[in-house]
Amino acid sequence: MSASSISKFQRWHVEAVGAGLLVLITILGVVLVIKPTSRALAASEVTQKEIIAQQTTVTQMSDVRRQLKNQLVSIQENLKNTWVQLQPVKYLNARMAQIVDVATGNNLVIDESWSSEAESGLDFQTVIITLSGTGSYPDSAAFLRSINNQLHDVSVVGFKLSGNPNSPSANSKFRFEFVWYAAPIANSVTK
């Protein structure tokens, strides 16, 4: 072999080894750097999408919270303006007298009135007040409207009317049951 053929042979080996090293470095680069980086990039994109979705949810929840807070403020203002001050149960006789006064003011004749024992609840106590007597149907209806308009801590829970349906203006017997909402025991003293 001549020196030039050895040189060509060696150059070819050197070039082949160099090309092999380049292929090996490329494969190692792909396996050790590019693939993990692309996986991390894909995971990062998924994480970014999740973060954006969560930020959108947080923004929506913040908007809902703000709306609910505004509604709460509005409701609290309305409660302040329309708050019914509940009285202690010790004023039961006075409340019954007011109900009887409204009844007689609407041309009803009261035969009997009585009340139940107070039942305690967390925010109020309740007392059932019952009236029976006579009066016309229109007067009974006017009485119930008057109770609703004048005594905001009293609700009708039942009534019974008996009379002549052909003559609504004739006197008939009635029995009304009301629930009176009184102050709870812990707050029996009026504010």
C-alpha cells in the first residue's frame, strides 16, 4: 500500500468515525435533551391550559361572590328598613287586645279568645292565638286584610267560616287561628 492509499484509507476511517460520532451525538442529543425537553414543554402547555381554566373559574367565582355580597348588602338594608321588632311574650295580652280591637273595628263580634303556651325557637317564640265569634264574610275578609297590614308579627294559620252561602252579608260564625311571633327567650328585652 502506498502512502497515499493509506492516507485515503485513514481519512476514510477518520471521516467514518467522525460521522459515527456525529450520529451518536445526535442520537444522544435527541434521547437525552430533545425528548425530555419536548415532554416537559407538552406538560408545561397542559399545565398552562389548566392554570388558564382555573384563572377563569376564579374570575367567575369572584364575580359571583361580588354579586352575592352586593345582594347580601341589599337584603340587609331591606331588613333594616322593614325589620319587625319582635316583642317579648310578656306582651301577649296586649297583642291579643290589639287583635280583638282590629276585629271589632271590622264589625266582628268576638265570643272567645285564647292562646297557647309559647313555643321557643332559635330566632323567635311562637304563640297560637285563637278568636271565635260572629260576623259577615266581607267583614271577616276585611279583618284578615287589616291584620296583615297592621300587625306584621302576626300570621293567619287557619280559619273556619260557617254560615249561609246564599247570603254573604248575613252574620256567620268564624274561628281564626293566628301565630304571633315573639322575641326569643334570650332576647326577650326589646332592643
